[in-house]
Amino acid sequence: MPVQDHQQAAVDGHQAAGELRRLLTDLGADPELVQRVSGWADLGEHGYVYVPPLPVEVVEHLTRLLPEGAVW
């Protein structure tokens, strides 16, 4: 895999992690939990977001934000 693809995957992972941190902050999540959300990439072309265990209340609120029947 070209280095450029790996770098883009890492950037994508970090950007997605930042967006999730902002969303969790807006929902009132504990700042210590928000700090543990991080982006990274594997050695391939995939970016990832590490999410620590979330409180039930935060997950319930997130799921209520999704349109009914949403498919990913």
C-alpha cells in the first residue's frame, strides 16, 4: 500500500475521532471519557476510531439522534 493511502487513513481516523469527541462533549459526556476517544490507522488503508466504554445514557441519547430504520 502506498504511504499516501496510509497517511490518508490516519487523517480520516483522527478527523472522525475529533467529530465524535465534539459530539460527546455536546451531549455532556465526562471530559475524561472524551479524552480517551482517539483516531488511528492500521498498516493498510483503513482509519479507525477507538471508543472507550460509554455510559448507557450517552448511547441511548446517540441512538435517539438516528432516524428510525437507519442503515449504515
